[in-house]
Amino acid sequence: MAPKRVRPCRGFTMIEVIVTVVLLGAISAVIYASQGLLDTDLAARAGLLRNQIRYAQLRAMKGGGVYGLRCLGTDYWLFVTEPTTASNRVALPGEETTPVHLASTGVTLSEFTLYFDAAGQPYTAYTSSSSNTPVSATNTLNIVMTKGSSSVTLSVTPETGFVP
């Protein structure tokens, strides 16, 4: 009787596969982070600002008046009727201060004033119900949020005020 032949194994062991996947993941994370695409604080702040813009619009529609957001670089606030009077500032949900201070986060915003009327339409200037400047294709409102070398641009959609 002839001894049985042992066939050589073909393929990779489980340990080799796991080590390869871990190394590829680590290399990918380093490359991704070095390109500045992994700034979760900036992405979180952009998402929060989108929600706060929507909140201002809903307050205007529900309250039947003019509400909006005003930003001066590292500080921004929700206001009712007129943005420059401190007594017109309204607390944003979840924020501890009015205005919201971004200096400690390293995030800055382009300066902007965004108004919403009772119908929820966005404006860049709002003096009265007859004298105002709506956001339009020719009068766009782009809010640039920056942290270090990374930036995110939020664009307010004309007529609806939606921020994708």
C-alpha cells in the first residue's frame, strides 16, 4: 500500500488576510487624514448650522414674523425682526450662549445675514414687507465654514431656503 499524498495548501491563511486588511485600513486612514478630508468637527458644525438655519425658517413660519441668522465671523445668533439690536437675539436650541461663539472650536464662518419671512422665503436684506432682497439665482447666499485648511460651503436655495 502506497502512502497517501498530501496536497499542498493553496491560498492565504486567516491571519495573513487579517493583517493585510488592517495594514490597508491604516494606510488609507493616514492618506485620508493627510488630505484634510477627515475633519469631523467641521462636518458636525456644518450639519448643526444647517439645522439652525432650518430652525430659523420654521420659527418665522410658525410665528408669522421675520426671523433669521446673523454671523460676524466667529459669532452668530438667531434674531427676530432685526439683527443688530441685542434684545432681538433669541437662544438657539442646544446652545449655551447667545451669540454662539466659535473661536474656541477653530471654526470660522463668512459674514452673512439671512432673513426668513412668514412664508419661509429667504432674504439677504429685509427692511419691510415691501422693501427687501430675496435670495435668488442672481443674489445667492453661500456660507463658507472654515477650519484650518478644510472648508465647507453651505448654499441657501432660492425661494425655499433649503440648505443641502
